[in-house]
Amino acid sequence: MVIQERVRFGEARLFIGGRWVEGGTPIPVRDKYTGEVIGIVPEARREDVEAAVAAAQEGAKAMAALPAWRRAEILRRAAELIREQKEDFARLIAAEAGKALKWARAEVERAIWTFTIASEEARRISGEVIPLDAVPAGEGYFGFYIRRPVGVVAAITPFNFPLNLVAHKVAPALAAGNAVVLKPASATPLTSVKLCQVLEAAGIPAGGINLIFGPGGTVGEWLAAHPVVGKVSFTGSRAVGDRLTRVVGIKKLTLELGNATPVVVAEDVTDLGWVARRLAVGAFYNSGQVCISVQRIYGTRRVYEPLVETFAKAAQEMVVGDPLDERVDVGPLIDEREAMRVEGWVQEAVSGGAQVVTGGRREGPVMWPTVLIRARPEMRVVREEVFGPVASVLEAADFEEALAAANATEYGLQVAVFTRDINRVLRAIQGLNFGGIIINDTPTFRADHMPYGGVKGSGLGREGVRYAMEEMTHVHMVVIRPAP
Ligand code: NAP
């Protein structure tokens, strides 16, 4: 049977201070393909947010008191438990996020690695000796710094990777000896419930991880602005990131925001079919709802026409439909309203002179992989983050013009360049202003231990376990001199 029985999750509770407790108004969680209610979570009231932060404050003391090897053991055990329940996690992600099962499984596999890496990094976190005698005033002094946990980390996460992007906050926070209050996206809270059950079974101290639900505009902001929180780690849209810079107050802040991801294809590439297939996966998997989804593909003059043809063919080969069907590549968007927005952006581009080569079709929340040509730089499909299965192929006079066009954006998360020419590689590395530059693969490439994050409108700070841990700790400098 291709489609197994659909997921039913039941009623969840808030997780505060090591106990599953009742909250406020029940919020239904739907299967994003069928629209059926698959679970219920309670909305946190203001007093629940207060209780979660207070529990995390206690939990932070317990976490900081744990020796590194114990923190490492808990994280390793959590990774093992996720592996044991890999298929259940994958099917839950497929249901609540609408992610095709094959990609949901890939996400779970990555989350296992994120926890495994965090378990290893928990043993390695350390300071550095500073040669104070580098200046005359430091002569005779000995100095080093240590890293201490910030205490309470508020983790606010998006819907598009309900497990691994939660893991990217929770695992490094715990590895560094912090406690966490997690507020997942309202569309996808159930995977976080399952993750907290895993952490509980892995032996995390009470209050080490706390889970609350509810609308970002209320529950998310109460949490982010809370004075006891030492660090806000947010992944989501630029608009919300921008708002958080104004509400969090004096505390550490990481913002992992969006991108209008560009790709440059130089005329020296030899296997255009391979390039096109990699780009089609990068543009359309998870229905383009990936912060580094391929959106603007610049082909130089000699490669442009065959690039359009091969890319459109690769887009047409993607199987669209029920995410729980093993064969499907592209499932629904997170809801029908989002699909209608994306369709509207395509229609707006077409009325401004762009042309649909393939796709453009929508049925309910499902949007078919769409390839546009003749889109203009001022159109929303080029300038803003589409966050849907739509990519434009654009013609550039030469490699330099393509690099300039790729750079002409308010964003700066990741970019990709396909070329066999080392001089072009060097010019790309020197010229492109993005947090990540991928040569000869899709810009959606990410290994979970590499530093990851953006410049400009794409955010502040870096994730990638070790880099997140650095941002979830304070440096404390110690200076010693012999007593007189
Ligand atoms: P979103 O609407 O910004 O929501 C993200 C999270 O923030 C959700 O938990 C949301 O809660 C909460 N939130 C909303 N308003 C808030 C507020 N005023 N204060 C505090 N929290 C608030 O983003 P999304 O639609 O879930 O995700 C898509 C966006 O995330 C895209 O722009 C994408 O590029 C970006 N993203 C970036 C990365 C990266 O690593 N750079 C990775 C993945 C996604 P509710 O769900 O209740 O609204």
C-alpha cells in the first residue's frame, strides 16, 4: 500500500517544569493535505508563559550544574530515541507540515545528526588563553576566558522544518547548559510535543525544556520580551524578525530570516541536465517553503535557452500530490491562503510581461512547480521571498552581470554558482555578499554543523550547533596576577 493510515495525534498539553499541564483555549492542528483535525494543543495564557519562564529559570540552574558528560549523554540518548521513532516522526511531519514523506524522513535523519553533533560539542565547549602580556599593561598577568550559559533561551520556530529547526535551537542550548522555553509555529506544534517527550525520556532535568503554544503576536512576544530570558533565538519571517529587534530589550538575539535565493549558471557548465535536476529539487521540495529555496536562476547568454528547457523539464518530472504517498515530491503549501498568495504573485508577474513555462496551476493548498521567464527585477517573484514552488530563469549578458544581479537584493542568506572555471569561482567568492556561497550545487545545501545564517535582511548570528552554542553563552574573562 502506498499511503499508510493517516496520522492521528490526539490532545497535547503544555510541558512546564517537567510536567504536562493544562493550558487555555484548545487550538486544532490540521493535516495540511486533507484539512482534517489530527491533534489539539492548548493555547498558553499569560500565566502559563510566566510559569514556563519561571520553570526554565530553575531548570537553567539544574542544567548548568550538570557535568558536560551528562549533558552529552542526554543529547546522545535523545538522538537514539528519535532514530527509534524515525518513521513516526516523519509521518507526523508529513501530516502537520504537508511535507512529502521522503523529505520528512530526510529531515528526521538530519535532526538525529543535529542532536548527535550537539552531544559531541557539549564535551568540547571551552574558553581560550589570552596572552595579556601582548601589551605592556598586561605584563605579569595571566588571562583566560570561560563560556557560561546565558540561562533561559527562548526558541521561536517556523513551520517549514518542525523538527530540525527546533533541534537547531534546543540541542545547542542544552549542550551549552541552558534551559529552553520553546514556542513552535502554531501550524506545526505536534512534532515539538513528540520531541519534548523524547527529551523527557532521555533524562533531561525538570525545567530543562518547556513547551508552550499560541499565536506569535501574543504568546511569542510575551516570551521574547520577558526580562528573565537571556537569549531569543528566532527563525521565521523578516517582518517578525524586524519586530523582535524592537521588543526583546537588552538580551542576545539570533535571527534566521528569509532570502530571495539566487543561483548563477555560467556557460562553461558541462552537464546541464544534472544542474537542472539539482535546481529543481532546490526550488520545489517542501513546495518551495525553504528559506534557501531556489528562486532566481541567472543563466548567461549562451546557456540561457537550454537552461530554461532542461529546468522546466526537471520541474515537470516532479510528482505532485499527497505528502503521505511515497512517490510524491511536492505536497501542499502550509494552507490554501498561502497557495493563493503565491498564485497571485505569479499572475501579477504574468500581467507585467513574465511568461509561465510550466506550472502556474493550483488546486486548494497545492501549487504545481512553476517556472517563469522574462520576470523583471522589480516584480515580487524576483525581489521578495516567494516561499512557494516558483522559480524564475533570468538571462544575464555575462558572468559579471549575473553576479551583480544575484547581489542586488535586500537579503543575503545563501547563493549558488555553477562553473568549472576556477577564476569564476574566485570572483564569485570575493564578490557575493551572502552568509553561505555554494559552488556547483544547489543553494539549499546545508550540513547541520556548518555555520549557517545570513547578512543584511536575512538576519543576525549563526546556527550550526557549535556556532549557536557560542551565541547561547557569555564570555567571562578571568585575569590573575601573583599576590604581592
Ligand atoms: P513567521 O510567520 O515569522 O513565524 C515564525 C514563528 O514566529 C512562529 O512560531 C510564529 O508564531 C512566531 N511569531 C509570529 N509573530 C511573532 C511575534 N510578533 N513575536 C514573536 N513570535 C512571533 O514565519 P513562518 O511563516 O513560520 O516561516 C517562514 C519564514 O521563515 C520564511 O520567511 C523563511 O524564509 C523563514 N525561515 C528562515 C530560516 C533560516 O534558517 N534562515 C529557516 C526556515 C524558515 P505563529 O506560528 O503562531 O504565527
